[in-house]
Amino acid sequence: MIELKGVIKRFDDFTALDGADLTVENGTAFGLLGSNGAGKSTVLRLLSGIYQADGGTVTIDGENVFDNGAVKSKVFFINDETVQFSGMTLREMKKYYGGFYPNFSPELFDKLNDTIKLPENKKMDKFSKGMKRQAVVITGLACRTDYLFLDEAFDGLDPTMRNIVKRMLVDAMLDRKLTAVISSHNLKEINEICDSAALMHRGKVLFCRDLDSLKGSVHKVQAAFPKEYGKEDFEGLDILHFEKNQSLTYMIVKGDEAAVTEQVKKKDPVVLDMIPLTLEEIFIYEMEEMGYDFKGIE
């Protein structure tokens, strides 16, 4: 398990993390959402042992991460920057990381590269941004670590290659219970891969949710009633958003769908539709309830 408790990280007079709390269960795909500067990359660098926290604790499997070689051998960090690999060929990367990670699989490395067909003897400074990202992803997967951290993992990949890389990640999660933590500002990508996600803003974790339960617990109600009703008339409902447009009433409501439907039907609606919400819409309304402007967080 990954745990951050009350984590603080400062860079001179800038506080990158301000009392961040986070728990990631083993064997899950976990998404870190938030705008640039929210603290996502800092969390991943702390989990990789690159940074040391100025306050709080950062643990993996109950052990502190920083300056702990045993823990670091369990993790692989795919940075949003790949400049450190520029002077290496793919074959050199294979040999280099094979010497550091005890579970490194040359066979898996070759199998993954057979899928994307990167040149093995070409310096990576000659690769495109997308090719560099692909090279690091297959290297990270071949290290067969328990934890894989990806910072903007799909940046620079074309749509076809995004799907291939996602498939590789999903296969690794299924095959060996890999725990993946993926940072992104793209809700669609997180929704496609992750079991749960946390939203970060200004160094804090605003909330953490299981995505399936989240999508099943927030509903958009579209209804028309024979008489005029306001929000106060639906006191039995947990309403995140309420608006009227001519004869139609729109409500965003938290709770069990059957229970919400039953409550609304007590007002004898002429029309009643339960409309699915996108993950982005759910986050927007959750943020409104907390008093934040979601547009300032994307």
C-alpha cells in the first residue's frame, strides 16, 4: 500500500504540497488529476525517492521511501521528461536497467518492442517525443516492479500508440497485480484506465474517489412537474445543482438511483428522465459543492 500522511514539500518560498493525504491500495490503477502546479509530479517524485518530504510521511508497504534501496527496487518512475536517456540506445537502456532491477525481463522487453518496433541501435536523442515515451514505458514494464508511476504518461503519443501503451499497462496490471499511479490533466484517459482517482489543487488532495461508485452515486434528473417546485421542495434529496429552464427542472443529485427516483416521483412528474453524467460533469458539480471553481483547476 502507498500512503502519504500530512505531507509537506517546499521549494524555497513555494509550497508544492501542503499537508497532502493519500492512500493507494495495492493492485489498483490510480489517477492523479489536477492542473499544472497542483502537486501531482511532486507526489510521484516523493514516491520514487527523488525528493524527501519536509513534513509528514511517505511510505510504500509500510516503509519510508527516501534513501531506501529496498523500496526503490519495487518502483519505476516514468518522468514527464526523457532528456536523461538522450545519449542511450534502446539496447543500452535494456542492459542498464537490467543491472539495477532484479526482476528485469529481457524477454518481456523484446516482446513489448516487437509491438511498437523501435530501432534498437539508434540514439534516443534522434527519437521523436512519442518514441522516447514509448521506449521508457516498455523499459519500465520490463523491470517488472510492483509499482509503476507515470507522469503525463500519454503525452506526445498519437491516438494509435496511446491505445497500444494503455493495453500494455492493462495487461501488466492483470498479469501481475501491478499498482500503477498515473498523473494526468485528462479526465478521459484516467476514466479509461483507473479504478480510482484523486483531485489535487494547490498542493492539497481535495478528494479521492472510487470511479465506479462515483459514477453510480451522482445523477442528472430531468423532469417536468404539474406545478411549480423549487429546490427547497426536495428536502429529502442531496442536491448538488438545481436549475429551471421553462417547464423543465434539472437537478444533479447524490445518492442511490432508485431512492432518488422514488423521491422525485412523489411530486408526480409528467416527465422524468435519469441522464448519465460524464466523469468531468461529476467532478464539476462535486467541486461546486466544495466551493471551488473547477475551470480554475483543469
